[in-house]
Amino acid sequence: MATSYDLNLTRGSDFSVRLSVKDSGGAPYNLSGYSTSGVVKSKYSDVDNILDLSPEIVSGTAGAFYASGFIDIKVSGTLTTGVPITQAVYDVEIYSGSYHEKVINGKMNILPEVTSPLTSGDSYNATGNYT
């Protein structure tokens, strides 16, 4: 069963979070040999995603089999600028070969910007998107 974390993302801002995956005993999950993927969707049944989270497994400093259990998500403000302001859903899964497991899921609250770094000029349009 996946762990549930709700996350807040502010539209147009950089977003980063380190997620911790643990086994049933509470120890860091050994993610060696796995790849990971994760997306945000408006609802679970949607085919298209709002945002690719591009999660990365954090490797440890104590050798290839170091069990950190950490997955980092880093998304630039450029990529978050065009996402809709909504309460969406996301999940992150690990996979190796034909094995897939959802390890983290939850709600992604996408919040509007209050102060925009750029409010006029050639790169700004009336919808609040930067081109």
C-alpha cells in the first residue's frame, strides 16, 4: 500500500520535495535497481497528465546498495507556470522490468501566484502565462 502525502505547488514557482519510502517495518526502502516515474492528473481516470514530476531516486554515499529510501521531485517554475489552479492527484511508482509498485500518492494542491516576478513586457500575456 502506498504512503499518502498531500503536496502544495504554487503555479509559476520552482517546486522540490524529498519523499521518504519505507518498508512495512518503518525502515528505509532499498530502491537499488529500481527506476521511478510520477505524474499529476486532474483526476485518477484522466488519460493525460497535467505535469510530469520526473522523480529521481536518491542514491546513498555508502555504496550502490545504500538504502536511503528517498525520492526527489524537482520541477522548475517554467514548467509549473501553465498548470491549472486546482486540487489534482498524483502518484509516484517504482519499477524494474515487469514489476511496478505505487509507493507514494496524494492530492496536489496547485495554488495561484500572488506576486508575479514579471507582470509586463514581451514575455507576459494576460492569462498569467509566460511565453
